[in-house]
Amino acid sequence: MWRFIFLMLFLVACSSPKNDKIVVPELHAGFYSEALERINDKLASDPENSRLVDQKLFYCEQLEWPTTCISALEAYREVHGMTNQLVRQYIAYYHEHQRYQLLVEIFDRWDEEYGLKMEFSQLYVLSLVQADYNKRASEELKWYLTKHQALEDIRFASELFLLLNDTTLAVYNLGKLHELDPQNELMWQYGNILNRLGYYDLGFRVIGDYAERNSNDFSIQLAYAWMLENANRRVEARQVIKPYTNRDTIAYLLADWYRKDLMWDSASYILSTVIAKDSTNRKPIWKAGNLYDERGWFTTSLKYFEYLTQLNPNDTLAQQRIDLIQRKIAYLQRLKFEEEKIPTIELQPKKIEN
């Protein structure tokens, strides 16, 4: 009987197995942040709990080392001393918070034991630069380049020599970078340095190539145009910004650059297109009035300023310009009248009698 009962119980157990499920916590956006807050609360009452410290370091790593994580690093170090993993966590923490002086100290103190300078060679040199150890940084950077000549290495060295204000080595490495990657963002600085050194043709060629490859970047095109204008290369500068004249500010700039070269018709055409978009916009109307005034077409200029007073009868500045232009017109009329009053002297030919 007992055998039968036992067999039945065994069959029932086998016929309805229970599925053991592994429950994985839902990692929503704030999971690690909330977990870190809970760990901090627990550590406040139990600061020497090594299990909590280990757990906090894990969460710190996931959250890319918030500022409060330094306490966990120090607590772990007090119990276990500096370990291979811990020294790298210190490096990650100091790097995240740009504590370059402390990074240099970590590298100098623990390099012999853990080979840090070789493993973190770029970060070590960067730390020296940012901590103002310029002489050491320059020597380390030169040594770094003897073993590293890939594109990323040349870019890194170029950037750091710029930070060190070492123009000679910066230009040398930027020249190599230009050959490898003419689209690199450092080419803008390279071209500017060449221009400052007097190598204008090469400088503008480098910057021009960079601007051409970034033709969809308006800020680059505008900066390049200003650079050309400042070098008295306005024809090229105008060509660069012409595609952007649908922007009113660029239209005004282009009109000003035409005016500087006394290209009155081109300047007035640009302003007229802006006015056509919005005939109540005061700025292009004022600019057009100024343009014709400067050109000497006072009657045409007067019409623009009079139109401004129609838009706003209280526009005292426009009324002042009207008064000034009317005085100019009156002066020219009086001058012309006085010229017409001067009698013409008729000279009779003198006859010579023998």
C-alpha cells in the first residue's frame, strides 16, 4: 500500500513540473542611478560594508563615474590596497572629471608596478599637457611619435602640439595629417596658421579644400568668406556666400561687399530682393536709401526714406535723413544755378594789319 501511495505521488510530481524562471530586473533609464542612491543610503549607516562598496563601484562604472564615487574608491583602497583593477578605476574616474594633475600622480606612482604609461600612452601625454607639465609633455609626445605613426596618432600629436603652442612641430604634423586626411577638422587651424606665417597660397588652399568638402556647413562657409574678405579677396568671398542670400543677414553682407567694390547695381539688386519678400521690413529699405545716398542718387534715396515715414510717421531718424538729403539736393540745384549765371566771354579774333 505505501509503495502504491509513493508511486502515485511520484507520478503526480512528474506530470506537473514547475518551471523555474530566472527573474532579470528591468533596466530602465534610471535603474543604475536609483540603485546607486539606495547603496549610498545604506553606506551612510554602514560605511565599512565591503559588499556594499563593491556593489557601488559596479554601479559607478555603469554610470561613468559620478562625483560621489570617489568615496567608494577610497573605501575599497583602505581595505584592499591599490589593485590592478582599482588603479584603472581611479584613472577612469579622474579622466571623466578632468582631474589631470591627479592623473599624472597616478601614472607616476603606479606605472612601474602596472605599466600604465604604456597602456594609457595618449591619456598620459594629455594629462601632462593639461597639468602644464609642458616640457615633459613635449618630450613624451616626441617619444610617442617614434612608435606611433597611424592617422589617429598624427591627429593626436597635432592637437597636442597646438595646445603646447609649439607652432613648428604643430605645422609639421598638421602637414602630414593633411596628406593623410585633408578633411580633418584640424585643417581649419592648419590653414589659419599657414596664413599667419605668410604662406597665404597654401593656407587658403588648405582652408578652401576643407570648406569645399563641408559645403553644407553654413558656419564654415561664412567663416571662410569672412577670412577671404579680410584678406581683400572679396570676389572669392562673395562667391562663397552667394548660395545663402535667402538669409537676410547674408543678403545684407553681400550687398555691403558689393558696395565696397562700388558695384552699385549688384548691391541694389540684392537689397531689392529682400524688400520684395517683405515691403514692411525697415532694415533693407534703410540700407537701400543709404546706398543710393552714397552713390549720389539723392532723388532715388529720398524715395526710400520717405517710404519709411509712410510706414511709420514717428520715424524721426528717417525724417532726419530726408531733411539732410533735401539740403543736398537744394545745394546742388543752387550750385547749378550759379554756374548758369556766369556770363560767357566771347573772344574776338585780333586782326593783324601789315
